[in-house]
Amino acid sequence: MAQRPKKQALLNQVDARSKNKRPTQKKRLSPQQQRALQQQQLQQQAQLAAAQQEEAKPNKTRWIIAAVVLLLIIVFPKPKLITYEKLGLVAQSVYWPGLPGIDPILFDSNLHIRPALERNTLYLCQDERDPDSCQKYQIIEQQGFISAVMKLIFD
């Protein structure tokens, strides 16, 4: 009785029996389960789409608001800080050029203004209709929006 020696497999050899094994198949779902699964998937997709739309809306509204504010800043006249003098008396005031239909304003005066900024002249009138009530002032310096805002804040 001779014993047969066992055969030894080489490394990385696959057993012939394991080659023939098929992967286990998934159980088939009943039609009701398939419908339920499809409904869940549709709900998840709808929720994802809604979340993406909600994220996009605030970005759009922010851009729209920023564009409107920028347009208002560009279109509307900005106040200026003007320095004017007459007979050695020097004054500084914040001048707002107004809008169509709205007269220009000096913030620290109740007089009516007739500006001639291109000629560096400012007329301050007590009566709007009477040109004899106007005083002529020479504009020495005109400064921008930031200077005007600083003057309004600190005075």
C-alpha cells in the first residue's frame, strides 16, 4: 500500500472549481418593490434639483442687487465739497447738484442756489425769482464725494 503524495499547487494558481463558480444573482424584486424603489429615486432626484435651484437663486439675487446699486451710484449725482469765497470770507459747504426737477442744494444753507460750476461761480439767492437778491461767490476748490461725506459725518 503505497501512499500517493499530495499535489501541491503553485502560487497564484486558481483552483479549477473556483473558476466555474458563478457570482450569486440578486433576488428579483416584485413589481411593487420596483415601483417603490423608482419612486424613492425620483424623490431623491427632485430633492437634489430643488437644492441646486435654491443655491442658484441667492447668487442671482445678489448679482442683481449689486448691479442695481452700482447703476444707482453711477446715474445719481454725487455730492461735492466746495470751497467758495467773497471779499476774503471763505466757506466750505457740501453741494448736491440735484436731479431733473429737483433744485441743487447746499446742505448748510437755506438760500437758493444758481450754480455756474464750469465758470467757478456760485450764486446764492434769497428769492428764487428775483435776480437782484443773488450774491456772487467765487469757487476756490471742488473736492469729491468722499470729502463731502467726511464733512457731513464730522460736522
